[in-house]
Amino acid sequence: MDNRLVPVKGYPDLARDLKTNVIVNINKEKAERRRVARESLIRDKQELEQVKSDVKEIKALLHKLLENGSNG
């Protein structure tokens, strides 16, 4: 561990950088897994929003088709 990093009591994966006073995760494997999981969650949310948008568009098109069908 870097000499300017001090372990955070009660949190074995965290340390405080004495120069910047920032808490850092020193368990690189856990930090990487968390980053990957967060990115996956963001992608999933974006995909869900796209599906919602697509369904909304399909509904609008169906309504339009039904209106045109009843007028013609």
C-alpha cells in the first residue's frame, strides 16, 4: 500500500489518501466488478427506456391505423 494511504478502520477494502483526503477502494478486483455491474445496470436502464419508447411509438401508429381504417 502507498505510504500516503491509511486503512479506514472497519473497512478493509478502503483507505484514505492523506494528500487528498479522498477515500479509495484498494481492492481492485471488487472495484472492477462494481464498475462492470454499474455499467451493465446503466445499459439495462437505457435498453428499457428504448423499449418503452418503441412501444409508445407502436401504440401511436396503431391508433393512427385504426383511425384511418374507420374513416375509409
